[in-house]
Amino acid sequence: MSRERITLFDTTLRDGAQTTGVDFSLDDKKQIAALLDALGVDYVEGGYPGANPLDTEFFAGKPTKKARFAAFGMTRRAGRSAANDPGVAALLNSAADAVVFVAKSWDYQVRVALGCSLQENIEGVSDSVRVAVAAGREVILDCEHFFDGYKDNPDYAIQCAVAAYEAGARWIALCDTNGGTLPHEVEEIVRAVSVHVPGDHLAIHAHNDTEQAVANSLAAVRAGARQIHGTLNGLGERCGNANLCSIIPTLMLKPEFAEKFEIGVSAESLRGLTKISHALDEILNRAPNRHAPYVGASAFATKAGIHASAVMKDPRTYEHVPPESVGNARRVLVSDQAGKSNILAELERLGVPVGKDDPRISRLLVAVKDKEAQGYAYEGADASFELLARRVLGHVPDYFEVERFRVDVERRHNAQGELETFSEATVRVNIDSESLISAAEGNGPVHALYGALCKDLGKYQKYIDDIELLDFKVRVFQGGADAVTRVLIEFGDKGGENSTGDTWTTVGVSPNLIDASFQALLDAIQYKLLKAGA
């Protein structure tokens, strides 16, 4: 049986650019367009040519090879013809394959925001669409505030959509601009509109203000819409847009949709979805959402012991799709809720050989629970867990002993007479009965301590020269006079002779922030030595 085609319209580079804290550079836009093109979306909306120099330069050429390149802009201004409107001209003079006009479809917005008559607004839609079609461009009309407008005045909202369709627009996008419409409303309204505009010309553009943008997009498909607008990782104004990283795998992996529809994303491309999601976060210098559906680090993570036991027997017991289908991986976490199954699964993942009936597993489980009762968190610190496990199993050499350390923080005037805070640390270690003392300054006490510890480890120094501190997180819990501090530190290799390209995270816990940090630093160096075969 043939399946109907659903096209995917990505607006990460336009609507996603309205996300708080997100500012795309020209190079960012080019990289993201290439990611989207490789993924297999049908349209990449690049921005608003003429609105700013960056977008104008971006539209000087086409950044995609397969996906259609779309330019966004306004319909002609009231009192001016589309042929003589500079905004329309900027769209038609760009390298875009498709032109996206935005127009009000809520009579309230027309009167209040535009200050023109309802008829003038419709004439502006028709005129703009006809001019763009005559110029050989595919046209998409974003009916802004469509669902709110439909609820207030359904006749006028439909008139706006029909005017664009009759003028030659390929797609009429029904926009839930304020994000307050519910799935059952979307399905009912899209079905009503499809009586006037065929479903294979209708698109859904949903915002996530009620956490239902993905559900609203799927509801529109059930009602007949055949194009979905969205963004990678749900970027967008306020609470974001419909998340394509959730919509795409749902369309491909859930039988209700997969058996009826097809999209331009292949099964192979789908397996790269997690990587693409994380690549976007890397470009934006943002931490990935661990709890994101399908692509998050916790999407296929199991913490409770009874769940872990079931997953090890048959993953379908607690996984709705195979994690590898979207390029993710199963994780069985080690925590205070862990059972033997969690421990065994994590040891297998880390490559630590041990039999399932080994009595040391019970001792390790007790050690983990005892540590976590003190405040340690191993589910986010794989390296510290592996060291703990190997110590219980008897596999970690005693590389060196830290005899003492000292950290001084001083605020003083520098040579220019400016007040600055300086940190200096001293560390004394014992290696093969020889004491080595190192000192270092840093831009903070932990940085200074890190510098001193890594400065001279004698025969082990060559193994740690490539270590780089990547991230530092502090959490204070059990507040009050007996507060305890947990420190998580992420490390990586810079890429030298002994580099593996790996990253690893360690944890330290103490009432004293410096002591907790030192524990994590010490674990990081010992883990590196262990992995390097020192």
C-alpha cells in the first residue's frame, strides 16, 4: 500500500533564532543548514533577507544541496503594491527557492497590530502571493495567530487561507502563534479548514507554550495536514517550537504514522539524529537536555534495580523504541536505587570483567549505596564509579600518595594598583618513597590546585600532560551549618601523544568545597593513568 508524503519544514535558523540566549553567526547558520540538509528535511528556512546584514549575506547563495531554501518576510505593506514593496523585493532578490510570507489571520490582530481594514489585509495576501508566484517562487503563507483567529472569527481566518491558496500559494501554514491551542482543538479546526483548502496544501506551525507543540503537530497530520514546521531541539521564542527531534522519530517508528506516511529522512539518517541534536547544542555552546525524548542522555537510562533487571533480560520491557534507531544508547545507572543488575550492566559497559555470581559484586553494591548516602552521585560520574569498582575488585595500582596540600587566596593590589584576587596552591606527593612538591597559581583556588597537582608527577607526568579540565559543577545540599558540597568535574584529552579523545567525569564530596574538588581532581588523574596503562 502506498504511503502519503509528509514534508518537513525546518525553521531553526529563523524562528529558532528568537530563542533567548541564541545568536547565530553566519558560520553557525551554514553549519546548521548542512546538518539539516544531511538529515533529510525538505525545507530549510534561513531567515529574513533585508532585515539585517547577516541574513542578507546568508541569502546571497544557497547553503543546501537537497533541501529547498526558504526566505521569510512580510506581505506587502498597506497602501503599496507588492511589485513596489522593498520587503517583497528583498525576498525575490535572494537565492531562496521558496518564499514564506507571514500574514495576520486573526481579525483582532489586523485591527490592533496592523491598523488596516480586514479587506486590505486579504488584498495584501493575494497581491504578495501572486507577485512571488509570477517570479517563479514556491510560496508558503504563514497564517499568523490562525487558531486564535479561527476561534474568534472562523469565517475571516478561512478567508485569509483561501485567498493565499487561490492566489497560487503551495502551502498554507496554520500557525498556533501564541501556543495555547490544545490537540483536540487543532484536529477539529484543521479538519474544518481542509474543506476549503485541500489537506495536501495545509501545514501546521505549532509553538510549545502548553508543552503540546509536538502533539498539536501530530493532531494536524491526523486531520489532514501534510507539512510540519518545527525546529531542532525545539528552539524558538518563549517556550519554543515543535521539536523535530521528537516529531521525526515518532513519524518513522510509531506504526500509526509509519504505516500511513513517509518522510524524506532515511533510516540511516535517523540513526544520526542524536549526533545532530548534540551538534546543534555544541554550536550554540549549550548543554544538551539530558531528559529530551529520543536523543537525551537519560532517554534510555534505567535507574531502579528491578527495571534494570528486566531491561537486561529484554529491553522492550522499559524501552518504547530501540535506542540505536535514533543513534542513542542504553544506560543502566548506578545509584542508591541500584541492584546487582545495574552494577553488572555498568561493569559490562565499562569493560570490567566479572562474573555475575562473583561475591565482590555484593560488596561493591554496598560500597555504592554507602557512598551515595554520603552524597556521592555516580550516575553522572562514570570515572569515579569505575575507580571505586576496580578498587573493590582489586585492580587499581597505587600510583602515588598525596601527603598534603595547601591553598591560599589573597586579595591585593597588582602592579597597576588594581585590586585583584590571587590563588596559589602547593601539593606534596610521594612516588616510590620520593617526595615531590609543586606549586601553581590560578584564577581561582580549584584552578590553582589543579595546576599544582598536574605540574610534576615524576615518571607519570607524560601520561597526564594532555589532561584538560572542561567543566566544573558544584551543588550544596543538606543546607545549614552541616552543609555538604558535591563537586562534579569533567575532563578531556587535548589531543597529544597519549590522548584518546575521551572525556570523563569524576565526583568529590565534603563539607569543604576545596576538599571535594581535590577528591574529584585526584580521581581524574588516577583514572587517566589507569586508562593510559601507566
